[in-house]
Amino acid sequence: MTENGKQPKGALESFDIENEKNLHGDHWASVLGGYFSDPAIARSLVDALQKAIERHSPTVLVDIGGGTGFILSELSRIYPNGQLRLIDLDASPTQLSGEQQHNITKIQAMAQDVKREDLCGEDDVLMLTMRSVLQYFGPSGTEPFLKDLASLLKPGECMVHQSACFDNEQNARFISKFTEMSQIGKGAPLTANLKEILGQSGWRVQDVIDAPPLPMDSAFLAKRYKLDNNRLRATEALGREFEEADAFSQLENGFIIRMDYKIFTSIRK
């Protein structure tokens, strides 16, 4: 559910998005070892954004689900003089309250509910970015969401997004089975399948590069997704079933699931 009590379009009903709020606020920067607030980990995404900015010359950049504004804050140091308007678009007021940069505009809304005119003027060149957002919409909701985003841009405009996906089919199948079994309404498809979905949603993929992977241990997963001991044992059994899925690692006490990421530079057709 969103802040106004509505389920995001396309999101799987089984995923309790309210649980995400437990991660919001002052302690967000320390979640998962600080993965989402580490400049070194974000470097590949920031570099891809800089490259796209140089190539497409946007006047407005919107971070979809920008949260506390970490990525935009990194960019604000590179573009400090207001030549690029930065917008943090997020549904969580708690996350937006963590945004401290005066040169970043905050908009509390779902991306599906905004129009281009809410973000920029008629003569502006608009660019989008997002990080670890697509998986919230699951297999059935990814294409509709990407079409919503495409509707915000003019042909030739650009989106740079870091999204969860796997090159290894066994990893993608394992994650799909794990999220289904654990009733987590998220997904991480094959990289090739995500490219295909982007193409069907109005995008031309210009570039794909690797981003740092995200390891999540069983203690974190149990707390975040309310997994009881039965589901944790079932996950371990599932990991043994998918012997070729190196996204699962058994530990002496618990396990680790690794989420792989790619950074896509996609052009609106």
C-alpha cells in the first residue's frame, strides 16, 4: 500500500509494502551494511548518469523512488550551479524528510500518478533515474510500470536505472521460487527478459553495465519479511535444490541470498 492506502499499480497483492516503512527514516543509511548510502557502491550508477547527462543534455532529472535523495545528493556536488534541476519523487514522507539538500526539489507522489507537466516545462529536456525500484512490481506489474514511465518522456529522452536481474537462469528461477514461497511480491528476472520487457514498454536499451551485487543474510530477510523458522528451513532446502544457483550460499548458521544488479541506459522510442 502507498501513503494514501492504495496498492501501487501492478504490485503483487502478496507483497506487504507497508513493511518497507520499517526501513525508512534515520536508520535507512545503515540498512544492508549501508549499501544504498555508500558512495563507492553508487559510483557505477553515478558514472552512468554523468555519461547520459553529457550525451542527452537534460535540464530536469527526476529520481523515481529517490528516498532520502542520496543519488541526487551525489549529483548535486557534480552539478552545483543549478544548470540541472534535480527532483526527488517518492511516496514516503519519512524518506523525503531525510533529504537535506536545498537544491533538490521534493515531490511526494507515486510515479504512476504524475504527469510530465508536474515535473518540467514544455521546453525542458527530461531525464529519469531509479535504483532498485522495478522489483517492487513483480512479473505482472513491471511492463505496465515501465509504460507509465515512458509516457512521461518524449522520444529520444533517457532513463538510467539500476535494476535487479540475473544473467544465470538458475539464479532467476531460484529467486522467483523463493519470493513466491515467502510471499514476497518482488521479482528479479533474467537480464535478457528485462531487456525484452523494456523493448515492449517503449524503450530502446542503449547500454547495460554491471552494478555491485547486494548480499542479504537470513537474519535480515527473516526480520524484514517476517519469515518464520519453517520458511527459513524451506529456503535452505530450495537452495540445495537449485545447485547451480550461486545466488544462494549456505552458512554454518543461516544463509546468504545475493541479488545481482545491472545499470540500464534506456531511450524512449
